[in-house]
Amino acid sequence: MVTSNNPPATPLGDSDKWENDLLRRYPREGKGGRKFRDYESEARPSVREFYRLNHRHQTMDFVREKQAEYLPLRKRRMTVWEALEYLNTLVDDSDPDIDLPQIEHLLQTAEAIRRDGHPRWFILAGLIHDLGKILCLFGEPQWAVVGDTFPLGCRFSEKIVYHQFFADNPDSVQPEYATAPGIYEEGCGLNQVTMSWGHDEYLYHVVKDRLPEPALYMIRYHSCYPIHREGEYDHLMNDHDHEMFAWVKAFNPYDLYTKSSDRVDFTALRPFYEDLIEEYLPGELAW
């Protein structure tokens, strides 16, 4: 029996099944009119179990614990390219839309952004946006690495996927978290709001002093579907958040819909991306 103190690390089997479920929730035609596999009529017990664990364990106390553990950024030192190669040891063997290493998904995302003529920092955000998933390689369970992210310290929105599982979250019975603003002032701005822990928040802290602010918003909030796709938590956002979320919304389709079985020419692309990394994120970074 699974207990709350010892949750399994991999209810999904592999972490990218969460992204496959996003395609079910937010479907769109893929390249060449090909539709991504539709899970609408399929039972997804692994996804339900993932969100049961995520919604049970993502509490303010848990996030503070992870902030104290990871945000000193003392796990290791790596260049961005070394981090990409490290992440590449996570290979999704059961993704129905793509059977490629992680680095190829990131290159596909970045190349799509590049083809559309976006700024170089936007291309770089596409390349690195999932690097925080190395948390899995540091031993973190999936529910603390991937999944839709959301604010803590206030009432959980009913539009968060599998909202019913928050009934088992200890924060749900804390009076100070029971209102829509919770512990925050309305319009305080998302920078004042504690988000659930995962690869977005972790990578944001790794690169926050090195990239333009729109890129940082893309990285920090690209999994926050309750905000950028469902329109929730507007009462916590300020005018600057709304301005920056235009970039998050511009980034999201590249993240969701660029998976393809077409292989990228890794050798040919590497010089361009090494130069791009050197421009913004040179040398070793603290992780």
C-alpha cells in the first residue's frame, strides 16, 4: 500500500507521460496536419495517480524544504551543454508521439522558434526550458519535478487538473490559505507568490541573473496551465505579470506542439547552439 510518507517515485512510468496528457487536454493538429494521439477515451490511471500524489504533497512546507535544499545551488557545477547531455539520460521509451532523446525535443522546440524569426534569447529559452528535469536525476520523485504548477498559500483553483485530489492536501484545511488571495495582497505580483515545486521553478533560479526577463517568465511559468491556459489567479497578478505572460503564451505552442519523428541534425546544429549558449550562459553554472 502506498502511504503518504513514502510515495512512489514514478507513477507515470516516465515523466513525459504528463506532457502527453497535456496534448489530450489541449489538442491541436501537429506538423503536416497529423493529429497527436488522443487519450480522451482512454483510461489514464498513471496520470491520475501522479496528480493524486502531486496534489497531496505539494504544500508550503514541502516547497520551503525544497527551496532550502536546492536553491543554494550546490548540487553540482555544469555547463549548459553538459546539463543537456546529463538530461539526455532520461529517454522516454513509451511516448506515443516521439521516441527520441530529451535533447532532440529541446532542439526541435528551439529550431521551431528559430525558424519563426524570434530573438536569440527566445531560441535559447526553447533549448533549455526543460533542463530543470535533472531533478529526477538528483533523486526527486516525478510529482516534484513535472506536472502543472500552481500557486500555494491561497485557495486552490477548481480549474487545476484533478482539483478533487487537493482534499488530501494539508494546506486545504489551513484557514489562512482558504481565501482566493490567501496570505497575499491582491495584485501583489507573481514574484511574491510561492509556486508549487518543479523543474520550472528550479531552472528559473539557476539562470535568473543571466537571461532577459521574458525568457525567465517563459521558464518559470511554462507549466502553469491554470494561469496561462485557464485564466486563473488574475487577482494575484499585476500589470507587469500580464505584460510578461504574453511571452509565456507565445512560447507555449512551441513547447506543446513541436514534437516530431523528424530527426534533427545534431552535429550541424551544435555550433549555432554552442555560440548561443556562450552568449548568454557561458561557462559552468551552479545547479
